[in-house]
Amino acid sequence: TKWCPAPDCTCAVEFVSDVNYDVSCNCTFRFCWNCTEEAHRPVNCDTVSKWILKNSAESENMNWILANSKPCPKCQRPIEKNQGCMHMTCTPPCKFEFCWLCLGSWIEHGERTGGFYACNRYESAKKEGVYDEAEARRERAKHSLERYMHYYERWASNQTSRQKAIADLQKAEKEQLAKLTEIYGIPETQLKFIIEAWSQIIECRRVLQWTYAYGYYLEDKVKSGFFEYLQGEAESGLERLHQCAEKDLLAFLPFSKHDTTEDHPSPAEFGEFRVKLAGLTSITRNYFENLVRALEDGLEDVQCAGEAATSSKATNSKKAGAKGKVAKKQPSRSSSDHSDDTWPCERCTFLNPSSADACTACDKQRY
């Protein structure tokens, strides 16, 4: 038993799962039983610890300084270049004036050295290799910082989207279900598919958020390519679900509290919306569950697939020489898996009525 780490929560939580360390308190806060940080599947506790430390450490500040500034040649204080001119002046009390490119005294510069926006001394010294090491170090720091910011910004963006989804879930529970019951006469117990959709969005945003920490520390280039593909597909699927729950639902709600018009979509249209949202929720849940398992297993299938492809390629080369023919991948669902009045979507495998020209779950065209 442990105390819930959520602020202002006084509940004690008992761990009863034998599958993973994610636990949920009565206050709705989900956390990792092992490290007590917020739930962070699919990354392990060590990765979370490193990522949180990196986000709060001074190392990235130093990287930024290294990538975007140079030391004053006189006092060695870092100076940021925020204008186009190469004429730099150090801050008081130093006030040393120097050239940004070659770091030489500005007194020795002028039209003969290239003017305010160039430096012949720097160009000639660079050709001789004088500045290669310093510039290479600065470029490495810049690349490292840009890579970190790429992952951090998307990690933080999904965290923000998740917080917004939590607020939208609360709004749906407190306001929207009652309005839909009033308009369509449907009991709130039959509108739980909306709550389930928002709950799934919140969970998927959390998973997607931590995949960026996973990707930052993933060094295997082969696995990185496959990981980015899986992550991109996850983002696309989640965006479809999020848009359906956030925007498509608004068409069935009054525009304002004082809206007394009865010009709302028909019950049949609301039924179609229900099928679409429930279908997207199920599809997204399945995809993310598979994604979490794959990442927790270290994308081990990538290595196996690579070895199998290499072996297969070698075998085919022996049989067919330099030419080969790739067999077209057959769909996993056979014609006997569904009746004549339905068709499976190639993208998400959702079964659609034969009258539909596009998938009701993901909007992919049938033909």
C-alpha cells in the first residue's frame, strides 16, 4: 500500500495488478507503482528519470549557450549575436569590441577585412583549418539541441492536449450528455460511448507523449525508422478520434445555452455518429495497446524481420539471379470473415455496410 502522490489527495492505494505497474487512484490520478511518477507506459522508470532530469537540468541551457554564443576574447563571458552586423561589443564593465567571426579586435577591422558583414581573416583562417574544431563543436551542440527540442516540444504538446482532453471529458459529463438526452430523448446510460471516447483519448495522449521520450533515447537506426512509422500511424489515428469527439459532436449540440431552435440533425444521423465514434474508439484502443506492447518488447520483431528479409533476399537471388518478384501482400481477412452486406476497411479493418462508399470509422474511401 502507498499514498497517492497526487497533490491534495489523501487516499491510500493498494497494488493488485500482476501485469504492469500502472495504478489508478479514486481521485482519477494514474501513477507508476514502482517510481510513483505519473503513469508512463511504454517507457521504463529509468528512461523517465533521465528524461525528467534532462528537462530540468542546466545541460540544455549550456548547449544553447554553446550553440548560439561565443566567448568574449577578453573576459570569456558568453556573448549572443542578435543582430546581423559582425561588430560585437561585450557587456560592461568589459566593453571589448571584437569581430564575431574571427574574434579579433574590431580596431583591426574595416573595409580591408570585408566590412561589417564579412571577415576575410576568418575565411582565410577557416581554409587553413584554424576554426574547424571550434565550429564543429558548435555545430554538434546545435544539432544536439535541435534534436532535443524536436522531441521535447512534441512531448509537451501532447501533455497539453491531454490536459485539454481531461477538461473536455468533465464538460461532457457535466453538460453535454444532459443536453443530448434532452434533444434526442436518449438516456445518459446509452451515451457512455462519448465518455469512453474521451477516456481513450486521454490515455492515448499519455502514451503518445511518452513515445517521444522513448524515441529520443532510441539509438538503433533500423528500429528508429520503424518506430517513427508506428508513431506516425498512432498520431494519425488518434487525431481522427480526437476530431470526431471534439468537433463532430458539436453538430448535435445547441450552439449556446439560450439556443431554443429545433434544427438539429436527425436521430438517424446521431446513430451514424455513434457508430463512427464507437468504432474509432475501439480501433484506436487496439492500435495503441499493440504499440505499447511492441515498444515495451524493444521492437524485437524489427531485428527478426530484418534477418528474415536478408535470408529471403539471399535465397531468391540464388534462384532468380539479379531479378526478383515481390509477392503482393494478401489481406489478413478472408472473404468468409464477413457477409455480402458488409465490407472491411483496408486501413482499419472496420466492417462497414455495403451501401457505404467510405469507412464510417476512419473515412477511407472504399475504392
